[in-house]
Amino acid sequence: MRYFVADASQPIRYVSCGNLLSKQEFLHPRRNIDTYVLIMVKEGILFITQNGISYEIQPKQYLFLIANEEHYGHASSSGKLSYLWVHFAMERSAISSENADFVVEDYGRTKENPQESYYIIPEYGEISLTQRAPLLFNQLLDLSRQDHIYSNQILNYALSLLIMEISQEFIETYNKKEQKIPPNVARIMEWIRANYYKPLSVSEIANEFGYNTNYLSALFKKSTGNTLIYFINKTRIDISKSLISNYDISIKEAAFSCGFADEKYYMKTFKKMEDMTPTQYKKAFTKKMINR
């Protein structure tokens, strides 16, 4: 897979965006255009080929289409397909590399090249559990509909923030791999992500995996830098953020759906982790829909 590095000292230039919605078979046209395109699938599967590689982009996945490089649909979607898209341009052509280590070491973590000075963009990737990228994409769509109010400059910055979020998610994922979390701890983390909605305690998790409670707590803290309780709550809060911003449910429903038995404890934990209340977050990130 290729990774693209671009100068982030200036905002990316927004061109256009929208939400494609197809209820029948959709085949992406063959084309070679002079703008970059970010596609983020919401529902269905998009079949598309770029640089000789065929992708099947599924929900919560994204793909960057590269300027002046041919891309085309190699198969038609079946059933409903919905994806967000944005066309954009950059002042300087992006540098590409297939070496993730080189990209992060040279452009993501050195003092000479601070992370905030560069966009580091994987050609293809997964949306993180926090769902921040889709939220920012929806905000960009909302702003684009109000061009009589906002100038193109705010669209440029909104788009740049979206690309920076994707860059940051990639770097965070890379750094976690570099931390070399033990396989047994990684399995526990994945199990918690799959069972976040259930009543969970350190002792219950220890029993599930056959560990002494104190030993597991110490192992998890040493391996990840956080306590088990913090990880459980962070996982639940991140998922609740997606629920309250993308679905018409109450704060109470979001809390119970994510495994919080006490609504007040949920609100207190949310405020501590996000520096705002769930209601404030819901008002700030309300799902916007555009069909073009």
C-alpha cells in the first residue's frame, strides 16, 4: 500500500463534495482527473481499481484516489450503496512511499519535521472507533450547502481538518503497533471492544481469561499505559459518541446501550474524557445528509 505525504503548512483547496446514494447496481466510471478524491463508504460495497490494485471498500473504510491517475469500477455494487466523497487539490504534489516506517519516522515524529507540518495519508484505511473522521466529513458537507454564508476558505480549513484527522488516526495506529503490545493483552482489548455493552469488571475479565485480578491489572497497565477501567470506559465513550451524533437516540439510551448502568456516571465520565457534556457533543456533531 502507498502512503502519501503533503505539506500541511497551508490548507488543502476544497473543490466539491457530496453523498452518493444508489439503490441499484452502481459501477464507478473509468476516468483520469486532475483532483484528488477521498471516498468514505457508509453502506454497501464500492468496487474500484486504482494503480492496478482492486479494492472492495466496505462501510467504515476509505480510499484516496490520486490526481492524474486512472481509476475505474471493476464490478457493480449489489443493492444499496452510499458513500461520502470530496474532490480537492494540493498546492504541491504529494510524495508517495510504500514504506510506512519511513513515512512516519521522516515526517511524523522527528523534531526537524514535526508531525503537524505534514499530512500523512494512507491510500486505503479503516475508520477508527472514535468515528471522528465521519463526523468531520458530515460537517464539511453541511458547510458546503451554505456557501451563501461561508467563504471557500472555511471549506478549505474544514477539509484540512478532516485530512489531518485521518493522518492522526494512521499515526496513532502505527504507534500502537510500535508499542508491541503483547498478544494476550491485545486479545483482551479486542474482547472488551466486542463486549463493551455488557456489565464488565476487572475481576470478570480476569476470570474470562484465566488470570489473577491483580496480575491482570498490573500487566494491562504496564503494556498499555492505562488501567483496565480506563480502557473500558474510553471504549464505551467513543462508541457512545457515534451513537448520539449519528442516530436519533437520547443520552440515556446511549449510556445504557454502551454498558453504563448509571446515566449520571456516564455523563460524569463523558465530561471528564471529552471536556464537554454528551448534550453539548450531540449539538456540535449532528448527522447531516446530502444526496447529489
